[in-house]
Amino acid sequence: MIEDMVLAGLAKSTQAVYVKAVCKLTAHYGRSPDTFTEEEVRAYLVSMRERGVARGTFKAHHFGIQFFYCQTLNREWALFLKKGYANHVRSAFRLRLLTPRCSTCWAA
């Protein structure tokens, strides 16, 4: 995994976070991460959200685990193909459209 991260040009600090994420996943189940099923990884990520892990921490762990399975193990899991969060820029734009000033602009 470390060689893959170096080849991908990831910063040392990002590499450390990603390795830590996979280590925590491994500690959770107590066996080698290359033996986990997609459902087990999904359950682990859901448990992180249920425990109230901060969004930034969750995203960093999610991306680290995703890197390991997609880049290092070359697994194409549906878990990593879905978007997991809303695009806040678009949401903010839609909210602005609802204000009277912008509504009149669009009506013209």
C-alpha cells in the first residue's frame, strides 16, 4: 500500500492517515484486511458514523480504506462507487434561487 501511495504522489501525512485507517479497520475485526468482505467494510464504516466520528475523520478513513481496496488490492466494490455526501455548493446555489431577489432575476 505504501508503494502505491508513493506512486500516486500522496503526501507523507496523507499516507500516515491512510495507513492508520486500515490499521484501525484491521484491529476492529482482528484479522488481515485482505480477507474482509465488502459487507464487513461497509458495516465498519457505518459503525464509525453511528459512533459519531467527526466528518473529517470519517472521510479520511473512508478514503484511506478506499485507496487500499481499490488501488492496492484492485477491488471494484460498489461501496466505493457511490457518492456518500451532498454537494454543498449546489445546495447553497439552490437556496439562493429561493430568495425573492434571485427569483425575480430568473423569472425575467
